[in-house]
Amino acid sequence: MKKYNTIFLDRDGTINPDPGYISSLEQFKFYDFTFDALISLANNKNRFCIITNQSGVSRGLINPKDLNNIHNYIKNKFMENSVPLLGVYFCIDHPDNSTPRRKPGPGMFLEASKDHKIELKNSVMIGDSKDDIQVGKDLGMDTILVLTGRGEKTITDNPDINPTIIVDNLKKAADWILDE
């Protein structure tokens, strides 16, 4: 089993389906396999941090209060399932006017690292987009591309993408980490 300091998770397309700009709690649901995967990793003393771009706020498609409700729901579900979540870090920057906080920038990771004494080079990033893989690689992490969400399109549009491993979904990512 590979032991990581922290397992970073993208949100939409990785732990939940991504129908596009989830603007209410009623639109949010976890994949059926999400907590099976996370619990198996948590049982092996792993801790987690969610890092997510949420430009729907700056686009006027998501109310900040609704985003906060979704993130509180996520935190509560992690707690109910005894999955140690360090935090949910999000960036509302529009892609056309982004700061280094927005993935693939390192800002949210550096903030989480400072807040929780995370060893980034001894961590892993799991996500479904080029930005998820790029920032993980830039920070010296292992990277896992999941084929849920935009994963398939990410491979098609970026044939040179080179994550540590490509897997079908978060459950398969957990299996890989536990089998390493």
C-alpha cells in the first residue's frame, strides 16, 4: 500500500457527477462508489482535502450561499462516514481573469499545505481534468486521472497528458493506492 500524506480530490467529475455548474444542493449527489472508495482509504489512515474550481460563482450561475450549502453537505457526509476531510478549498475566479489560486495554479494547494502542514511532494491529486493533473505534477505529487466526469475528454484533447496512472473511477483509484 502506498501511504500518502494527503489525498487531494477534485470535486465535480471525481467524487460526484458533473452535469455542469451545480447551483443547488438538490443538484448535488455523490457517485455510488465514492464513500466505498473513501472509507477504504480512510481505514488505512489516509486524510483528504478537496480542491475545486467553482467559476460558476463569478459567472453569476451559482449563488455563494448555495455553494456554501453544498460544501457543508459534503463536509457532513465525510464526517458521517468517518472520512477525515481537512477542508474544501474552492476558487471562484473566472478562467479569463484567474489568480494563482485557480487550478492549474498552486494557490489552493499551498494554502491547504500551510493550514494543515501537508507535505505536497508526498501527496496525490485525483481528478478528471488536465488542470488537476498539471497542478499535481507541478507540485511534485503523484497524479491519478479518473475517467469519470471529463476524464475521457481530457485524454482525447490532451494525448500527451502523463498522469501517474489512469483509472476508471475513484474506486479504482483507491484500489490502486491500496495495492501499491
